[in-house]
Amino acid sequence: MESLQINIQERSGINRTDEPVTIGLPFPVGVFRKDESLALFDQHNNIVPLQLSPTALWPDNSIKWALLDFKSSVNANDSIAYKLNKVDINYKPEKVFSIHKGEDIWRIDTGAVSFSIDRHIFIPFNGVNRKGIDLINGQDSSVALLDGKGNAFEPKIKNIDVAASGSVRTTIRVD
């Protein structure tokens, strides 16, 4: 694989800045192994932070399908082309997410917004803070679970875990 072009088209008439993009991409057998590095390049040949998650392998253990997560900026009703290339360097973009796992509260900080999740009761957010301003306060947030007879149940959390964490996207699993 010399290079693969990925086109992103904006169709809603809205300027997009650092919008998260997730795409599923198939690879031919033998083209890309898990121990090789791929890098995504924008139209100015700058590296774009990329999170690649293999979802299926060929019998030779090369990647058959992968999810690619990255951020894209594109003007309203316009398109932008990226190039996905195999690179010789071991390129790993730094993580911008931090997760503090407290006994009662988990705090996920994206750099732009901080989310708090209660470890015991599903609220869903105990708090959301952006630039020092509380957007959601846990005391003002709740989830109501009712059965067919109108009986209320408290949505308790049995387990909370990091399902996936990378440079572009982090997924928290709550059971």
C-alpha cells in the first residue's frame, strides 16, 4: 500500500473545526501488520493525530478491518482529502485525555472539557466543566427508571471501566 486517500465531505452547510471522525477501513490481506505504523496526512502534508483500532485480522495476522479515529476541519459544503501512509517511524501521537479514577468519582479531562462520572449511581454525568464553568452539576442531573407500573428504580452502577483509550477517543464502559 503506497498511499490511501480518505475524503471527508461536509454536506450540512456548517463550518467544521476539529470534528471527530470515525471510519471503518478494510485492508487487503498482508498489506498492514499490527506492528507497522500508519500516519494520516492532511492536504499540507502535516501529520494528523490518528487512533487506529484493528477490529478483524486475516489468517496471516495482518489487519483485515480497522477503525480510524481522527479530527477533521472542513468548511461548509466543502471537502478535504487526507492520505493514509505506511511510515518507517514508530509514530504514536500523545494522549490528550487524562482519567482520574477516584473511589467515588471518575474524572475524564479532554483538555477542552472535564467530565465527572459517579462510580455508584448512573446520573449520567456528575458534572461537566469547561474553562472553569460548570455546565452540568450532578445535583441537577438524574436518570429516572420506571417499570410498567410506574415504580421508580435507582440506576446503580456495578462496574465502570475504560473500554478504549487513545490519542483521539476514549470510551468508558458503565455496567
